[in-house]
Amino acid sequence: MTEAIGALIAGAVGGMAEVFFAYPADWAKVPCVAYREAGNRTHARADGKEALKEVEYAIDVWSLSAEEMRSIADAVDEALAGAGFRRAQAMDLFEEKTRYFRRAARYRALSDGDRLYQ
């Protein structure tokens, strides 16, 4: 599922930003988006097996301007919502040391292994 999330994000940002798994590999490529699985736990069991799991993804967007960061983050938000994720948390930050604007967000969904449910 993680690879599919990366492809979904890359399609959503459409060249507005580089997309990296886990953490940006090249800070010269800002604006950028990083994504990773942040949680995966059993939500429900049936017949002695996991029937539903809750998956959580952490998404970070970095940019040199607040407006650009918001635009990219909104595109990612729309794509993930359309895929069945719900935003659990989002925070806009300004990192003094790097001078980057950043949105740190978490998205969750329930999955039976084939489909996502909000």
C-alpha cells in the first residue's frame, strides 16, 4: 500500500514538488513531500483473523513559501480524501533554522487488505 500512496501523492502534486519516501533525500529539491507509514494496528478480528486494520500515514510538505506549501498540501489532502483517508491531524510550521514552511499531517483509514474505509 505504501507504494500506492507514493504514486497517489506524486499524481496529486503533478510536478509542483518532489516526492520522497520517509524523508527528503535531497534538500536542494524543495518544495518537496515526504510520506511514510506511521501506524498499522488491528482494528477488528473475525474468525480468529485480522478483518480490519487501521493504517496511518505521516505526510510532510516543505516549501520556501507558506502559500506554495498550502497549495501542495491541499492537493495531497484532496487526493488522500478521495482515496478513502481521513485527515487526523495537520499543523503548519515555520522552521527557523532552515527557513522552510512545513505542514506535518497524519491521515488514517481502515483497510480490509483490498479496500479503504473512512
